Amino acid sequence: MQLRNSGISDTHVLSAIENVPRERFVEETFTEHAWDDTALPIACSQTISQPTVVAWMTWALAVEPRMRVLEIGTGSGYQTAILSRLTRRVYTIERHRELLAQAETRFKELKLNNIVTKYGDGSKGWKEAAPFERIIVTAAAGEIPAILLEQLTPGGVMVLPVGKSVAEQILLKVCKDEAGQVTTQHLMNVRFVPLVEG
């Protein structure tokens, strides 16, 4: 209901969120706060985003059932799990081995079999599996990464936080038309960990 009240009306998105047990993706210490509308710390000095932000990013991505989606920053695997319930295949990259191993265990336990994982530098995307109809970035870049735009199909959408400091981050919806022209839409102010490159 809280997500509906915040403006999320897409029943597919709401259903996907409802069917992913967020408490399985947080540290045991924070289990009782899993559904609080706040970001929570996870291993490797990273965070799991607050439910409202996850919902808005998922809604803005406008995922359809047969799409291939690239996620930069697996983290706890929570956003990945939600996307896996909305589309055919999710490719997700994480630069912290510990986080990736934990996420992979959760995917297996929840029988999410349409997720392909990779350990590596997400800022470079996933060239071997590109192009993708949708790309979601769960860490803040200083600017829209050109290499990710190249891996986005014509007609594709990318959702990502952008900002050189935590205080000035905005969530952007980036649309690439059939001619390759790019337009951006400012969705909201956000706070994400930085996208580490290299």
C-alpha cells in the first residue's frame, strides 16, 4: 500500500515486489527492519536500496516479459530477484566476490533460474552478452557511461543514479530512440554508493 501511495500503480511491478521476500536479502541483524522504507547496510560497505527507490527504478525501466536486462551492481540480489520475475533473462555484474556469492546462494534457494551472474567491473557493461533492451545501474556514476549506452539497443531504456557527490545525485531515465538519439528524464533525488570504475 505504501508503494501504491507513492505513485507506483503498475500491478506487474507491485506483484513482483510482493513475491520477493526482502527479509532474505538483508543482514540477519536487520531482518525486523527489512520492509522499513530505508536503505540498509550489507557486506562490503554497500547497501540494499529502500523499497520505494527499488519500486520506482523497476517501474521506470518498463521491463517486458521477453526482454534481456543488464544490471550493474548485484549487491544483495534483491533488485535482481524482482527483475527476474518480470522478464526472460537478467544479466547481473558485481565487483565484490563476497556479495556475488551470497546473492547466488539466494537465487538458488528461491529457484530463480533466469539470472546470469558475472564477477567483474560493471562500469564496462557486459560486451559479450550485449546488446540489452534494458539496463539498470544500482550505483551512482559521475555521468551517463558511454560504454553502457553503446550496449543499449535502439528503443532501449536505462535507469541509473547520476551525480558527482552523494548530495547531488539524481535518478535518470535514459531513452535511446531507433535512430540512436538519447533523451533523459529526471525522476527523483537519490543517494547511492558510487559506481567504482577500473
